[in-house]
Amino acid sequence: MSDQTDLQTQSKKPLILVTNDDGITSLGIRTLVELMKTLGEVVVVAPNSPQSGMGHAITIGEPLRLYSTEIFQDVDEYECSGTPADCVKLAKHYVLKDRAPDLVVSGINHGSNSSISVLYSGTMSAAIEAAIEGIPAIGFSLCDFREKAGFDHVKELVLSIVQSALKNGIPKGVALNVNLPAESEQPIRGIKICRQANAKWQEKFDYRKDPYGRGYLWMAGDFVNYDHDKEDTDEWALSQNYVSVVPCQYDLTAYQALESITHWEF
């Protein structure tokens, strides 16, 4: 094959940006990078430390550090001192410059980001940041918080979802929130397109003392699912060992409330 043919083949491959919130050395992102390398040209820009629960935070008022790394093979890769949203911004406007990614994939997160967790998730905030920039995006999360969680049972499903997204396109301004069941004795039953369940964490705060006798608070609580019997939700799909796929948008306008609020007197 000639050099020119090699370049033509390379140019036809989709450009896929990979990021996450567990940090660039996590097993989840390593799995995702290896999968994406089979589909296209991969660029990685990911946090240099865990950023779970950061939501859509961005770094303001202090410098961002960006360093080239050699964690993966045959990949243009960088670690960033900032948040997942910072990583996407830096990738688009600095690392890639005039090259627009065909897809941004974030994850694979260690732990579920279903239901209300999507608002707190750094994994999904990276995907939503891409959607804000007009780039198709998917956030992947595994419902297993263990650092050494197994990903082999979801690899083909991740590939299938990404291939479908590349083939069919994701609607503009939308990011897909994909949650994958943990490994178990039962095979995954399939993929469900869902809505976000109406659920929340009912927090409580435990007052404790450190070894020096100083008081501190530890946040705990219970997860309450008000849609526990609704079969069109992500929580139901996951409870039945399906992969849940929820299309998310960054427009938080409550359109159903516009008309009533318009009649208020100020």
C-alpha cells in the first residue's frame, strides 16, 4: 500500500476524543481507549487525578497544566490538571485546534451515573460540554464502584453503541448517558432507550471526630426512587440487567412553567 493510500485511509477514520473523570490512569479509560482504537483515530485528554462528583465545574482563576503522556500506545494523549469539562474545552480549542472530533466518549466511569447522578457526574459533564460545543458525545458508566471492576462483559455493547452513534448521528445538542450493568452470573439482556428516573439522594450528615478530637461531618444517605415501578426509566432498565441509554440536553429551561410564570406580577 502506498503512502498516499495510507493517508487516505487514515483520513477516513473518525476522530474520537476520549476523556473521563476517574483520572487518566483508571482501568475504565484504558478499556475505552483500547476499544476506540479499533474504530478510529484516538486523542486522549483526561484529568491527572480523580474528579468524581465535580459536575460541570471549570477552572477559573488558576492555571491549567497540560502534559503529554505515554500511558497508552499509538495514541496522542495528554493529562490535564483541570476538570473533565476543562479537558474537553482544552482538547477542542488547544490540542486539536482546527480539527473537529467526530465523537467524544467519556468514561468508562467506575460507578453508576443514572437518574439524578447525571447532574453531579464529571463523566457526563464532559459529554455535555462536548454537546455544548456541537460535538456528538456519549458518557459511559459501569454500575460497579470497585477500582478493579471487570469490563470484559460490556466491551461489545460499548462498541455497538459507538458504532451506531457514528453511523446514525446523535441529535445536535444531545449527549447520551449510557449506564452498563455490573458483571454478574446473568448475561446482560440488551439495550433500553430510557428516560431519567425521578429519583434523588436523601442525604443525612453524620457528626464525627477525627483522631485529634476535632469535629467533622460525613455525608451519607439513601437513594429514593419515586419511579421504582416505571418501566421506561433508566433505574428500571438497570434493575432488570439492561443497558440504559438516556439522551440528555444542556438546555435546563422548564418550558412547561413558562406560561404560568409569564402571568406573574412583579
